[in-house]
Amino acid sequence: MFESYSGSSEAIPYSRQYSICLRPSVIPALGPLITGLIASGVARYSGFKLLDSVNVYTKDGTVKSVPGSKEAVFNAKDISLIEKRRLMRFLTFAASEFEDKPEIQGKEGHPVKDFLKSTYQLSDDTITVIVYSLAHCVSAKDPTLPALLRLRGYVRGVGRYGPSPFLVGHYGGLGDISQGFCVYVLGRPIVSTVFRSEVSTDAGGDSYIEVKLDDFPETHLWHRIPVPSPPSVTQAPTIAKVARCVTILDTPLQFQPRPASSVFDEGGEQESDAPSSTGGPLDTAVLIIPPSTYTAATVFINGENSLSTPKGRWIVYIVLPLTSTQPDQTAESVLKPYLDAVLSFAQTVEGAPTTPLSTSFFFEKQLPAEVPGSQAAQDTPRYIIAPPLTYSAFPDIPDAATYSAEATFQQAIRSLRALKGDPVRDDEDIDFWPPMAVEEENSDDDS
């Protein structure tokens, strides 16, 4: 799944106090994962905080905060009054049930950038913010309808838990949430897994995975059973690989507008070091770097309030989806200019250069969405392996995983019912989560 690793090899102090996620993401305030966390009770196990800000990197080397509410749009000093009215008209449209409205008819497959320009006459700077920082598109060629569907979900999430439509999970985010589901739902830790490629009579003449559970005497043999892939949340261009960087800093980052030359020129190469910015340090934030040589990159910052780092430390993730790669290309060569751009915003004493405590670069390979399985295993579907997750827009990773989990659950229930001779009807709904018991609260009279 991961390849082309390079980076630091020295251990850092208090290493056990860091919670690092290999596929980090924010969590949308509205979506399948939040619904599942509440319905399953796992929300009681996990902790969350609001994302502090979403920002966009501009061509002149400055960073602008993306308005997260109507009030923030009207208070923005760098947007003209006419532009604010056009932007509010578009956001009202994006939050509505727009599928049958005349504005989008016949334009569903057009590039979203062209749709915003022709339909709402927005400026190029505003379009860049919408396309990459609000709709989280990969490139300007992303089709209009999928981008607007994503944007609608984010816009409707504003105000549910606060001014941001995104949450940040404590202790590494998605990794800790997965552990919560294991503890609260599965209840039995896996002791060991061994892949057996040799032919076995017990396994039906096919390769299998041997799984042993804690305090469970029987060894499970898991066949590979194809599971229908979940509906695409992103519908982005085909992604060959995802370049990822994980770096740990002991210096805070501060994104504020500043007079500086761009760290990237038109070709995406690094030009020069930009001066440090001034302002308050960031704890949790997202920075979007629009496309230059490659697609749009996402920078995700986790500070001590995310409970993922010790005090005075920050984890910085850089995610860059690639539509194609070269044979001699490494993750470090691709992401080093982006890391240098981010480090230029570190607030150091007397402008001294920032040296990360630890840095790792690697590629995440994109595996086929469908997992092949033998016909014998499909005829007696006793063991199921979920398909691997393909690339999703940065905020959609949690919901894509939830869709996959539900599809696997539905397939498992249908297989179990078929083995018992009670197949599921096509029109029958299968509840993903059982109803939770209502906890009775003491009345005021009893207190």
C-alpha cells in the first residue's frame, strides 16, 4: 500500500505521546460517519474539537483565511460589495436542492470553474477559493455536479457544532475512532493474521487469511469475497498515487497575509524563501495549495489541543494526489517544495530557519476497487473482506470508509441469511446499527 519511503530515522523524545495517522482527514459535521458514531455509541469513547480554520495559499505567497459563514463573508475586507452579493447568491444556490434548477441544467459535466464563471460571474480569486478550499476539488477540470454535491454537504454542516463544518478527532483522529469501534462494537481483539497462499481442503481450494481472535478457540479462515464498492463520494479524476508527507515541528505555524514573493513560480518550482509571518500560532488548520505542476495539495496541522502531540509540538500532514507518476520520481522530490513553503510560515527567533524534528515522505498506492475472489468462495459466502478504499477528497475519507463498512455489513447479513435458508428480499431494509437503549435520567424530584 505504501512505497518510496524516505525521511528521518532518528527517534524523537516522548515518541509515545504522538498519535500519527497515515490517512489523516477532518470529519464533516454532517455525514455517515457522524451518524454512525452517534448511533453506535462510539461517540462516547472518542473526543473531538472544531477545526480552527481553512486557508488558501495565493500566488503572491500569502495565505488567506476562507470565510466559514455569511457573517465572515460580509466582514471580509478583501472582497468587494458586488462580489459578496454574487458569492452569497451562489452559496444560497449551493445549499439548496439544486439538481433540477435551471442554473445547472446541461452543465452537470462541465468543469466547475467554467460553471462558476459563466453562471455567477465570480472573479478568478473567488473561484479558486470555492473550487479548492470549499469544494475540495483535485483540479479545475473536476465536473460541476460532484463538486456542488460535496460543497452542499459542507455548507449545511456549518453551525451544527459551531462555525466550522469540520471536526478534528482527538488522539490521531480516524485511527482512534477505528479503535473505538473495535472496543465498543467488535469487543474481541485480533491476536494474529496469517495469509495462506497454498491450496487447502478446509479453505475450499483457494488462498485464504487465517485469523485468531482473543479468547476464542476456533481459528477463522477468511476467503476473499467481492463486495460492491461504495458509491463514489469524490468522483475525481483517476488518481495513480497519493504523495504524503508527515513532519513534526517544535515551532508554531502562523498563517497571516504578508508582503512576500510566491514560494512557487508558474511551473511549481521553488523560487526563494519567504519571510516569516506574524500573528497567532495555529493549533488545528487546513491549508489548500492550488494546482501548479500537480493537482491541489492539502496541508493539515494538528497541535496539542488535538491531543495528538505533546505540548509545544505540531504534526503537519501534506497530501498531494497525483494523476500520473514518473518511474524515477520519489515522494520526497515531489513534496519537498510544498514542505519548504509550509516551513516558511514558522515563527522562529530572529527569522532563523526551521528544522523539523522528524520528516517522512512516501507514496500511497491506489489499489483496485474490486477485490477478486474465487467462485467456490462466492457459492458459500462465509467470510468477507471489504474492498480497499480508493482516493476521496480530503474531508470525504471518513464517509467513504463508512460507506464501505456499510456495504460490507449488508453483504455479510445477506450471506448469513442465505446460509440459514432465509434470503433477504430485494425490498427489505437492513439496519446498520441496532437501536440504542435509552438511558433514564433522574428527575429533579429524585435528586
